[in-house]
Amino acid sequence: MQLTLKSVSYVYNSDAVEPRYAVKDVSFTLNKGEFVGLIGHTGSGKSTLVQFLDGLLKPTSGQVLCDGEDIFEKGYPLRELRKKVGLVFQYPEHQLFESDILKDVCFGPKNMGCSQEEQLERAKKAIALVGLDESYYTKSPFDLSGGEKRRVAIAGILAMGPDILVLDEPTAGLDPAGRDEILDQVERLNKEEGIGVVLVSHSMEDVAERTDRILVMSGGVLQYDDTPRNVFRHREELAALGLDIPQVTDICHTLRDKGFDIPEDILTVAEAKEEILKVLKKS
Amino acid sequence: MKIIDILHLIHEYKVYDDDEQEVGSVRALNDVTLSLEEGSFVVVLGHNGCGKSTLAKHLNALLLPTEGMVYVCGNNTQEEDDIWKIRKNAGMIFQNPDNQIVGNVVEEDVAFGPENIGVPTEKMVKRVTEALKKVGMEAYRLNSPNQLSGGQKQRIGIAGMLAMRPKVILMDEPTAMLDPSGRKDVLNIVHELNKKEGMTVVLITHYMEEAVDADRVIVMDGGEIKMDGTPREIFSRVDELKNYRLTVPQVTELAWELKKEGVDLPDGILTKEELVEALCSLH
């Protein structure tokens, strides 16, 4: 599945003399199976953008196309689209409500009109996909740890069989190991199941390490749309937008300034280690 | 001088079945003994469910000990008559700023606390102004809180607490929902209150970077204190931290990885500057 935003804008108080743009003239295409990071400070328009992707919000102007079809055309099956684009909001565990986990994950397929058999099949598969075993089926969602609850909530979305998974800060409030577990899981869904991922994140380290492509929003405008390496070359520009670069990228930039012969597009600790060792061995 | 004294604190949550019959208990804190110096900046780390939030709630008598004692500014939390003194002295900030805002206008929100303890109007105006000034939000005095960003809301929450003139600031993951610049703003303000006003700060966080500038770092696991020391001491013990589902800042991790490869670096490097300097001297 391919989703395209074509010169999309969203205006608050459009009747006012000076309309306020939440999103202004944004265009990009999400290709099948891509792992995309979406970053930007609070109020930069990220959440508004995300809501266009499954037609929760209609842009004031511009088009949202799914495989070439305008999703806001009369008669377009938005319900179908919403099965294909799975939105996982912040703190999705707050939306768990059933008495046990299997029932909770069945809720989506049930609403889709699946037979009871298919509901169970889908739910069991989804629970396995987030790395929880059968012993969890009968547990109450409220007896789980924060990270487990969140995985159950993601399973609830996966049970609907999405082609694209949009995750709004899926690691907020989790401990470091919990963060890694969730992101490893998401990465596996992307690599092994071919599910496209849009990861909204405030952690530059996470998007640098995991994504293929980064969209940077600022003031409602799409500032960058490029590979992590290319985006994080822009240390000063990102700082001006209130964004950081990964700490290890920053270290490498500074070492370069001090005369170290290392690339400026280092993204991970492992890469930095290798490059620094190379330089030290030479000297 | 000791401002907080915790002696052999045990906390057990009761577990109920579906008929609200007590069926057992879970020990969240197991024999914790800890004293905090007045004016110190203490960071508490630990994975989800390690007991750190339970501990924080004991510090302003939101929870009372199952066994043991907690003294805040010399008052025992189990003395009912002293509870308001304790809550006035130890203010708490939670993760979600939206849950703590009650007023329709910023200044009303900040005035809520002092209003409740009967501060007269003319003094109130002064307190509110002072508090807003300290968090750099004076310009928003007459704004509606729902138009503010997460970081700004959190600063209003802090101002509301400051208007009570507390001696201790307790913060339970105050930056978990904020973007990088909001996170920086909140931390800068808390550090300033600690340095300039001599306020004692207890900060619970999952962001290791936020512990770097603390006076003291405490690591909890399974309801017990497992590590207690300066950031440099704690972050030198990388393997041990990972055992407790924690991590270290990227710069510390990079230094640790380089050290394992035989690079001659000091233990517990905490900042980019330290690492760059150490590497430059080897280059």
C-alpha cells in the first residue's frame, strides 16, 4: 500500500483574519514497507499529519491518496482504510478495557465483522507478533507491566491486519530496557512481516538507529525528508528548530571540529566506536 | 542537615479479588532506609515497577508506611496533624501536566494551592507573580492553559507548586511526555531552583541524561535501593545498570566501549566535553 499526501494544509480558525496553519503545504509518499521516523517539537504539526493518514482528519486543502485514490472522495471506503492504517496513540494501554487479554485483542477484528473463529485466530497471531506467549491470553490487562500493556495495545491494532502501523511515541514512560523491547518488536514487524512503520518520536537516538527515512516537521512545514544520515548532518539547523541530534552524532561532529578524521554522519555508538578506534590506531 | 529521613520503610499494596475480598499483598518497598540532605539534587532511577513512584508518594504522605517511618522536614508522615505541613513543604509534580491543571486561566491555576491554604488576596498576587517569574512564564499569566505546549504546562504545574513555597520538589517523570526542548526547559528550571533557592529536588526519571548533573543518584530494583552514589560512580557500573534494565547516556556507553577495546580513558565519563578532551589528549 502506498499513501501520498499532496500539498496538504490544515488551518485552524479559517474565518479569522490571520488563519493559523497547523500543517502547511506538506507533500510526501509513504512506500510499502518503509520504516519512517517523524520528528518535530510539540505543536509542529506531527499529530495533525498522523490523523490525515487514516482519514481521521480532513485537510483544509490538498489531497490524501491511498494507492492513487483520494480518500476523501465521496464513496471512498474509509472503514477499509482504517483497517489498513493502524494508529497507535500515545499511552495506548489506557484504552485496554476487556477482562482478559485475548478478548481485548479480539475487539478490533470483532468490530470488523470477523467470525468468532477468525477473531481468535487474528488475536492469537497478533499476540504472538508482539512477543507474548499463550500464558497471557487469560491474564487481566491490569496485571501486566507498563511495557507488556503497551504491547497488548499494539497487538490490538495488529489484529486488524494493518499494512502501515503509525506509532505516536510508543516508548514514552517506559524504562530503557522496555523502550528497547518495544522498538525491537516494531523493527521485527517491519523487517519480517513487511509492515510499514511511521514512528513519531522525541528520541533522536531511536529514530537515528532504527528508521530508513526521517520526516522533520517544524511550524507545520515539512523541513526535511531524507535518510537519517543526511538529516542529522544539519546540526545547527535542527538546533534552531528546537531539535537535537543523537548525542553520539554530536560527539563525532565535535571530534571532527578538533581535527579527528571521522565521518560527520555517524548515527550509532557502534559506528562511532569503530571510527574512533581507526583514528587512534593511525596516530 | 537532613531534610528527609526514611527508616526501614516497607510498603505493601493489598490485592483484592473480584468480590473486593482481600486476597494478599504485594510488597512494593522492602526495608528502605535513606536520608536526603537539604539542598541536594537527587535522581532516582529504576525500571517500571521497581518501587520508585511508591517511594515518592511516601515523601509527601500520599501513601503511609505499612512499616517503618518517614520524616519530611522533621514531621512524621503518620502524624495526621502534620500531613498538611508535609504537603506544603514537599510539592509533587507528576508525569502528565494535563492531569494537574485545574484553572481556566494560568494565574488562577497557579493560585489554586495557596488559595486552599487561605493565603490572603494581596499576598497571593505577589506569590503568583513570583512563581510565574521563576519558571519564565510571566507573559502567559492571562492565557488559557490549554493553549500551552506540554513543557509550558509542566512549568505552570511547577509554578503552582512554588506558590506553596515548598522546601522539597518531588518529580515523578516530569519530562516523559515532553519534547527535547520542553524537557530541557523543565530541567533547567529545576536546577536553577536547586542552585539559587536551595530547594531540595527528588527527580524520578527514565532518562539517564537527566541524572548526569545530579548530586546523587539512587538506583532501585524490586523495592530496594541497589545503588547509591554520585553520577560518576553510578554510571561507571555499566553492566550492573543494564542488569537493572537501565542504561547509560550514549557518551558514557561510547567511552565504556572504547575502554573495553583498550583505549586509555577515565571511568564514568558523563559529558561530551569530557570524552572529547580525553580523546584529544590521546590523538
